Amino acid sequence: MYRAITRNIEITVRPQFLENQSLPEQQKFVWAYTITVANLGNEIVQLLTRHWVITDANGMSQDVRGPGVVGETPTLKPSDSFQYSSGCPLSTPSGMMSGSYGMVTSTGQHFDVEIPAFSLDSRHDKHSVN
């Protein structure tokens, strides 16, 4: 599990390699990841945007930006959390993801929270310890 806290917003990530959806002989490797966004603070916040930097084992990076997550822009009261799962395909047997969520408070103050960098590892990577 990977974890980061920014301005009382905790982000935890659990990545998992999906062997049954991957086709190593065709350079197709797929991961799922589950993210929990928890409001540890005292103010109401809403997740508005996402920004991902996805880097494969060859060092090729892709920037992904968009509204919300999985079609939602969840509002979190103090002590609330929101969990979702998504996925990432790569053409290499390992990689990394990192990024940020754009948030806004109920008073209209915008801020970014860190998504901790996490590794995408598979048993097909010669350098992997899996």
C-alpha cells in the first residue's frame, strides 16, 4: 500500500497486476488499482479533477488530466472517505504512476493533494522481485 497526506486529505493506493487481462507475448500488461480518498480534516471538500503521470519501464511518460474520478466528483465531509478502482495498461512489464487531485473546499478555496507515486510490477519484469 502507498500513502500520502496533503492538507488533511489522505490518499492510499493498492495496485495489483492483472495476469488474466495481460498478454505478455503481445506486450500488453494490465494493472488495477484501488484508491481511497479520506478526509481527515474539519472542512468539507470536493474532488474536482485528476492529473496522472504514467511512466513505463522505458521511461516514456504520459500525462492524463480530466474531471473527477470514474465519472464522479465526490464531496467528502469530515471523516468521510471515497474508494474507487480503475486500471492502467502498459506495453512494458513494469512502470510507475503518480499524480494529484484538484480539490475545493466548501468556501471555494482550491488546492491540490498528492497521489503517492506507486510502482506497477509484474512477474514478467526481469528486474522485479515478484
